Amino acid sequence: MNAGTVREGTEGAGIVIVGAGLGGIRVAERARQSGYTGPVTLIGAENYQPYDRPPLSKEVLRGADRVELKDDDYYRESDLTLRMGVRVASIDTAAHAVVTDSGERIEYQSLVLATGLMPRALPGTEDVAGVHLLRTYDDCVALRDDAKDAKSAIVIGAGFIGCEVAASLHQLGVPSVTIIEPQEAPLAQALGVEVGNLVRRVHVEAGVDIRTGVGVSGVDTADGRASAVRLDDGTVLPADVVVVGIGSVPVTDYLDGSGIEVASRELGGGIACDESGRTSAPDVYAVGDVANWGARAGRNGRVEHWNNTVEQAALIGAELVLPSAEALALPYFWSDQFDLKIQMLGHPAPSDEVHIVSDDGRKFVAYYSRDGLLTGVVGAGKAGAVMKMRAKLQASTPIADLL
């Protein structure tokens, strides 16, 4: 749809984006770059201008300020309207309108949903002081303040966020940092046990205690505040600070009654889209972690990677102005832990065969293969070795050719 194509009854409504984060701002940016001159409105639940979330578990937790994605001049010069501190309660797809929790109706020509994820809480700890989830800048500041005087911190969950937070807390000077993970190794669900144990080595050598193969049965309190974490094996660990990193769920509750299809849990959840981000409702798209680009074709296409969000946003932003036949690039993800950048390229799965092709005791490179073909590459401190495999991954290269 170009700036001159206006649906009857929505004159001046333009593009409305729900979710003022990375995906939202990149859609707006690309639409303007593609020549769209109509109104663009970004709606965000937080009271801050769009900022980058990955630094929250790293630089920001260690003391830096939030990383704003654009400055004031950009919004003025690009003629973008920011509606911050506004929560969307529902979508009226028949009337092409967004309804806020205050009852305000905001009409749209095209609607982009970029509401992201909400971290799962540990049942029974939702109102316990000292127990933290990490999603927003305010969450990060609260955790950082709590960590200043903490003698012990327990991180529940050894996914990417849990490992990054544990590394940051250790670097902040918390004397005792422990990660609890019910699986066999850190990051086992994403990278498999073998590579997960290489990540474990990095943490243990730095002084972080990692306990795998054990779950959490509860959090003890004293005067309403967390004091200890009880494990399934009966161990009780003192805890001044508890960080819960047990996964996230797509934010889709505001879609109830809208008719916009939500993917099943078996397909990865999130907003069901086709291969170009279109939802089941006319003129409604989804982008980023909340979007499942593939669910309408019966496959799981939800990818929680920063790079994937950027690429999706670029495609949708252009599509809103001029239909395009572009395709998404290979998934790419990175995680900063201590002084190492861990990078993942391609589609590695925990069940793939793993080939450690380089390991100096700290830095490493691993290839993943399935049915004899290269599926992904993971490296720590080896950026060049990872990125040079892009062409091999795109060409469905036999793993035997690489070994």
C-alpha cells in the first residue's frame, strides 16, 4: 500500500505499530525509506522512547544507561508519532481500529503487531521482593539496585538470558552467583549438551557455580523478601537476589476476540503469519519475537533472534509501501558472556550431530549437521570462523566436505 492508497473510512489513519521496540521502530524506518508519506504511529506500553533490549542483561545491568534506538531529532524529522505509556487492550479488525485500555480508538490503514515476549514467572514468587524477571529497563534498574548489596544471587534457568545475567552479576562483584538448570547442561535446549558444556566451562572458570540436572522446588522468604532457594534434591541455597529466567511467552492476550489467529503451542505459539508476516486479518502484520512466520503454513516459524527481527521489520516496512519478493536471510544470534561473544548462525538443533572443529580451552567453533548436511555453526570468540560459513549453510553443504 502506498501513501495514496487509503481504505474507505480510514483517511489519515496510516500505519499503526503496536510495540515500540526494535521491530516497531525498524518497520517505521523502512516504510519511510521506501517512500511512505502518510501518518505513522508507534504505541508503546513503557514510558520510554524505543530502546534496545539485549543490553539489559549485559551493559545496562552492569551500570550503563538504556540504549535508545533513535534520538529526538529522528522522530521529528521522520514525522513519527510516539504514544508511550499506552497499553492496547484489544483490536477491532472489522473497524480497522486499535482500542487502548482507556477506551481510546486509534484507526489504522495497516497495523503491525510487535509486542514481543513476557518472561514466565516462577509460580508463587510473583509478589516476593528480591525475585526478579528481566524484560524492561525498569526491571533492569530494580535488579541492579538489589544487586549492589547482595552477597549471594541465584539465577534460575541457564538459557541465554540466565547465562548473561549470571555473568553480569559476577562482574558487578556479587560474591556468590549460582545458576540452577534442570537440564544436563547450560543452553542445552538451544545448543545441545556438548556445546552447552563448553559454555559451562567459561562460567565455572570465572567463578560462577552452575548446578545442572536439578530443579527448584520453592523460594523461602524472611520478612516478605527472598532469603533462600530450595532445590529438588533438598539443597537450600542462601539468596539475597533471585533472577528467574525460565523462558518467555508471546504477548498476545490483547488479541482475544479480534479474530487474529494465534499459533498453537505445538507450532511455537505467537501470532500466526504467512511467510511474509501477514496475519489472518486483512492489513494486519506481525514482526519479531511475537510473530510466527510459518504457522499459517503449518510449521513453526517463530525465531527469537535480534537479527531476525531486524530482517522481518525491513521486509514488512517495504511491503507496506511496495510489495516485495524478498526472503529472510539465515538466522543469526549472538550472546555476550564475560569477554566472549558466542555466535550462532543457521538452524542448529539440540538433536543435531555436533562436530567440535576448534577448541583452545576457551574459544571454540562447532558445526551442526542433520541427515549429512550442515545445519548451523556456533562459535565463542571466533567471529570470523562463524561468519565465513554463511555461504556453506546457504548451499546445503555435506558435512563430510567440511571435516
